Amino acid sequence: MAIADNVTELEEEVPSWRKRVVRVVDPTKSAFFWLEAFFVVYCARPEDWVPGLKYVPCAKITAILAMWGLFTAMGRTKRTLKDVPKEGKILITLIGLLVLGGFFSPIWRGGAISRSLDFAKVYIAWILIFLIITDFGRLRKVIRIQAACVAIICAISIIKGHDTPRLEGVIGGIYSNPNDLAFAIVLTLPFALAFFTTSRSAIGKAMWVLGMLIMLAALFLTASRAGFINLVISGTVSLYHFGIKGKRPGLIVGILLSGILLGGLAGGKLYDRFQALSGDSSTDESAYGSYEDRMFLMKRAVEGIENYPIFGLGSHNFVSYSLIWHEVHMTYLQMAVEGGIPCLILYLMFIRIGFKNLRILLRTKDLDEHTVLFIGALHGSLIGFVVGALFAPEAYQFFPYFAVAFIAALLQIVREREREGGLAPAPAKKKPRHFLEVYADNGRAGALSPVR
């Protein structure tokens, strides 16, 4: 007798109270929980605004627990270290060269080595993302954490720093510099737009609209010229995917009107800083001085590359070499002068593979609408990074590396679905799909039937 017939008979004979549900245990469930916790800690920086947390190494604790959860699941996971793609291997090679270059630093060897090892944490996060995020639902959850946390940080920055010029130093770490805060905002806005578009509830859409407005307001308050240019480029790519390709003209109009309104209300300082580029220092002397400094720093970086082309100056050592104690405001020059030309080549290869993977995803057919929208968001974010990197020193900023990891994980998800003969990743549903209903009578297990 066919299995289906057996199941039908059992469903008729076994009382409903004898049915019991058994979930399929995911060996990486614990690791994913701690990966989520790590993203909360890294993106929201609670140690900067929650009393007492600054004494607790939250990021290290959550990362270690995520690694432990993955280690205990080894042998039962869908992916292994053998599955790590080429860009992951390039990243670890890049980090290795940075550490090695620290030993040859002409400025400060100890500092270069220490900072390179600190930057190596990004590889741990990268590997955890690729190995643990094995379905589209998990990818959405992690990206949602990043988007929500950046929105919260922007709200806190505005509240705490409403009288602080350019919100400088209101939040520490990766958000302490106004240009870095603007950079993080632009890289995250496409994700917030994706969640707004795919949200099915009015409350959810309203929350994401509020979050995006807060992020845009904070961006204008930073008065970051690089951040604004980055926003225009990244926003154009995102609106192409969401508005033009996705046939949502109303979305384009709404976003443009919101941007113009916020620019008029909070963009005065930003306008003055752009005006200063013309040489009219009466509008904003600090902005024009900043422009001159950046030109000097770029020339100084080129000199450093000519003098130390192989191992560079060492991580974060250009500040000392610059003579005016500033970083060079171009990521590509920053990587070349501090890590050497080999590091720059690896860095560009890493980013290039991210775009190559995006191109594969963009050409993949029969993907569901939600997946297509998040591919567009990732495209807008990565484009924003490449453009923004021309105007800001973001070589050690984790968000771009996260974006490449998200792309690699999503491509792997699509490929695994294709190998299994299934459909492309579908939006998460409220009803769980991955568990079995076991029918038992008098303690004896019956046939198994997947829940429909």
C-alpha cells in the first residue's frame, strides 16, 4: 500500500488527541541566535548609551558564543568551511597581509599589528554569516537588525546631539565621525526601503517610513558632502530597482518629495559646506579648509605609496605619516598606503566578486518578488559603498564586508535550491514549514507526513 494511503488511514483511525508534533532540530539555531546578538551589539552600540555596558565586551562575547554554537554543530550543518567561496579566501589573505605588513611598518609596528588583528574580527563575522545564514528568512532577520539598529542610532544621535555641530562624537565607535555615520546611513537605507516595500502591514510600513525619515534627517545634520553624494548615487540605483524596474512610480515621487523637504529643513549646513568648495570661505571656512586638507592628504598618500609600495605604513598609521594628523579621505588610497599595493589589489578583487555575484543573482530567473527586491537593495548598498569610498576612509568599516557576505550567502541559498530542484527562496510565512507530524497509537510510531 502506498505511503499516502497509510497516512490517510491513520488520520481516520487515530484520535486527534493522540497526535503529537515534533520539530526538526536545526543544529545551527543557537549559533544563529548569537549571530543576531552580535549584529545588535555591533550595529546599535548599546555600550555607548546604556549605562554600565561599556565595561562589558559584548561584541566579543556574542561572537565567541556564535562560533561555539557553530563548532558544536559541525558535521550536521548544511555548509562547511570547504564551501567558503573565493571572496572569503581573498579576505583572509588580505587580513594576513595587513598583519604581516605590520611587522615591517616604518611608523609604529605594534600599533599596526594590534589594529590589523582587531580588524580580523570582520573575517569571523563574515564566515559566520556565510555558514549560518542558510535560508532567506535568516538573511532577512539579520539585515532587519542592521537597518533597525542604524535607525535607532540616528534617533539617539539627533536627541542627544541636537546642539552638537554635525552630530560629531555623539555616539562612539563607528558612528563617532559624522562622515562615518553618514556612510553607515547610506549603506543601510536601501535595506530599510526593501522592508518598507515588502511589509504587509500598515504599522510595519509606517515604522519603516519613520525610520527612513530619521536616517535622512541625521544624514543632513551630519552635513557630510561625501555622504550626500553617496546618497544620490545609491538612491538612484535603489529607486531604479524598486520604482522603475518594480513599477512603483508613487514610491519614487514620495521619496524625492521627502528628500527635498528634509533637505530644506535640515540641510542648511550641508549647503554651506558645498558652497565653500567654490572658494567662497565666507560661507563655511572649516569646509573650505577641509577641502584643502583633503587634497594635501591625497598627495601625501601617493608619496607614501611610492616610498612603501609592498607592505605600506601599517594599519591606521597614515595619521602619523600625514603630518597634519588626519586620515586620507579615500578608501582605496587608504588601503594602498597602509597595506601596500598587494592589499589594494586583493581589496578590489574582493569587491569585484561581490558585484560578479550580484550580476549572477540579477540574471537568475523565477525568483520571488521579495528576493528580487533584496537583491536590488544589496546592489544599491554596494554601489553606495564603491562611490562613497572615493570620498571617505572606510577601509576598516565592517558594513561593506557584511554586504558582500549577504550577497554570497544569498547566492549560495539560490544555488542550493536549484540543486534540490526546489523553487527560489520565498518570503517567510507565519506558519512553520520545517517540521513533521508523527502519528502514534499505543506508543508505536506510525507513518510520517509533512504538514501541509
